[in-house]
Amino acid sequence: MSEKKKTMTGAFGVPVGNDLNSKTAGPRGPVLMEDVHLLEKLSHFDRERIPERVVHAKGAGAYGEFEVTADVSKYTCAKFLSRVGKKTDVFVRFSTVGGEMGSADAERDPRGFAVKFYTEEGNYDMTGNNTPVFFIRDPLKFPDFIHTQKRNPQTNLKDPDMFWDFLSLTPESMHQVTVLFSDRGTPATYRHMNGYSSHTYKWYNAKGEYFWVQYHFKTDQGIRNFTGQEATAMCAKDPDHATRDLFESIERGEYPSWTLEMQILIPEQARDFKWDIFDITKVWPHAEVPPIEVGKLTLNRNPVNYFAEVEQAAFNPSNFVPGIAASPDKMLQGRLFSYHDTHLHRLGPNYHLIPVNQPKHAPEVSYQRAGAMRTDDGGGSGPNYWPNSMGAPGPDATFDEPPIPLDGDGGRHEYAHPNDDFVQPGNLFREVMTSQDRANLIGNIVGHLGGAQKRLQLRQTALFYMADSEYGAGVAKGLGLNLDEVRSLAGMSQEDRVKATAR
């Protein structure tokens, strides 16, 4: 630290002579309004908290690098993926999804897995989770879904009725519910879980050819999960255990890493694919679309200040670079708007100028001006409009992404893909899980669903039965439900099932 910085100052550099005693009228006061140092200190303290994230409120982050390990230039013209050995700085934030800032790291909840690539063409943000699927496939349902994962508006308590009422009325959630209530719903640490894009994205190359892709960040530390009992114990023992583990492992020089694997489909394959590739409640089975290794993600530096670098980090799925673009996935389309909009609310119109969010290697060149917290010269004396004839930068059509064919009538269309919502969760239960995994899954569900009304238990258990009879029967037994009643409900249409279990 230089000599001139050893003296404390106020916000505008004025030296502080005393930071322990307020200016008062005599030793016993009262405090004088002219104590500008006190006023500055208190007014800043009153504003130290910014709005909490609606989702992903509790999190931890770290810096690192991504290195390309395979040639994927035939699939994308993104420069940070252009050659083997290419390295790009990254910032990664892990989080729980539904809990508040003070919630425990071991709660049963999906985990956020967001990566900010500081590329030479601007920032690219990949905003994923530790699960390859999600609860819903239409963004119109998202606010309602999140409300049910939060607190009852009257009691301000977590409410199993809210939780299971919505899910049992939304059969598309079955795949994610099965993942969430397995032991994968309680990862042991952030280092010991995978990260997935969940969404399908578009990659395109220099020839204008495009491909549909999904990202899989596979942990090199190995998967480790808590059982329900272990997670409950950890919530009591150390609510911040995953945050602590990430920070301390990096401090020790034990740098966590993940291998990036991609699933890639050409448009012709996608058209004839068994599953809707734009439905986030479905996976692309690896036997049908084998992943290929692309690169290595390593975290090797902790933030210096949590608020500045983790709490103010803003990941935006609409931050693309040339070579990468969105797909027609409806949930992704909704997120392209919602993430940026919520950052504007939390952090202000110039949140991109906060250091952790700045494009380090590609400074902003735009005609956006002013706004709260504009911290640079605001464009100086240059023009603030386009088109202009002042020699200022303009757009370059060579960076336009290749078009994809679209057709159809504008309207509110129900999901119409022929594959149902019960095949993949049934396959997961039967073919992927061990007998112990299945027992833990059923036990976890019974423990949570048991707090809901019986009619909701019946409706939800019927959905489990539709995925797999053993699955549904196990939950029914654990809850003490009549299995014949569950079977009867499972044989009904969703509309009749809802009527039969209405209040």
C-alpha cells in the first residue's frame, strides 16, 4: 500500500481525523448535523444491501480459466473455441435456486452452475444448473412455479400444499422431480456435482452452417451426494458448508475442475429425433447422441470481496458471442428477457460496468448513454445516435448469425410433441438408479409429500405410478395410500384426475 493510502478517507478522498467519536455538542451530545463523516457513513450503511435475487439468491463464486482440448472449429466460429490449447478467463457462480440468502447450502434444491467467459469478442454467459432438465417448458408458468417454491403469502412458511399442488397439476415436471428427490438433489459440495446447459443452443461456423448443442460440465472430482439424512444433519451443522468448501479448497491450492462435453446434432438429425430437442424437460440420451470432449474448466482464484464480485455478478443467457446463439426453446426465449431485466432492477442500467461483469477483452462500443452509476466517460463527446456521419463505429453484417427456418400461426399453442412426460423419468428410475437410489428417492418424496393434503398426495403419486408402477407403489406404501385408488387415478386423463382430486 502506498504512503498516501495509509490515511483513511471519506468517499471523495477527504482525510478522516477521527472514526470513533461522533461530533457532538459537548461530551454528552446531542450529535451535530454538521458531522458530515457520520452522515456519509450512516447513509452508505443504510444502502449496503441491494435487492436479493428472486432465484439463485445464495451462492459462491470463483475465477479460473477454460482451455480448449479438442478441435470444434467445424461446429462454431467462436474465437475462444477456435483452437486446441486456447485459454479464456472465466468467473463461475454456484448457487441454490429456491432458498433465500440465509438458507442452508445442503437444502434439497437444484444448484445453479453459471459460467462467464471473458472472451476477446465480448462476454459469453452460460447459465445452467446441476440437472440436465427443468420442471417446466413454458416461461409463462415460471413466476407461478417459483411462487410455489418460496413461502406461503399468509404464513410466510414453506408450504408442501403449494409445492405439490402445482407440480401435480404440471405433469411435465415429473423428470425434474425425480432428479430433485433423488440424492442428486443434495450435492455434497459444489465441487462434486456436474453442470448442464439444460437448454439447447445453436452453434454456427464460418460457412454459415448451424448445429444444435447441449453443454455438460462433468466434475473431475467425482460425483458426491448427501443422503436425505446427511443433508439434514449438514444443514444444522454448517449451513454454509458448500460455500466454505469451495473457498477453502482453492485457498489450499486444490483447484476444482470440470471436463466440458458437448452433445451435437445437425439440423437433419434434429428433425427426425425421437425427443423434442427444444423441450427442457427432456434429455438427449447419450446412446443416441454420444457426447464429445471439448475442454477443461478450472477454478484457481477466490474473489477478494464477496459483494463486489459474487453478489454483483450478473449472468445473462442473452450474452452470446459470434458462433453461439439461442434456440427456439421456449424457456430459453423467456430467460433471454428475464435475466437482463432482473439485473436492471437489482443493479441498475449500467450493471455491465461493474468490474466482475465488464467485458475485459472487448470494451463496449455503443450509443447507449447516461443512467445511474455510469462510471466511465459516458461516450465522451462522441455522437449518441446511429446512423451518423461522424466516423463513429457502426454495425458489421458479417457478424449476423445464420437464419433458421420458422413457420406456424401466431397464437398460444399447447405442447403437441408425441412423446409423453413419463418415459424418461421412468427410464431413469428403472435403468439408471440402483435399488438403494430408488429407496432413497422414495423415502425423500414420502418425507416431503407427506406434509401435503391427502388429495394432493393421491394426485402426485398417480403421476409417479404412470412413470413406473414400482415407483408409484413405493410412494403409495410410504404414505399409506390405497394403491387401487392410485392406479385408478393413473388410468384417468389429466383433466379427470384433477376433477377427481379437487377440493
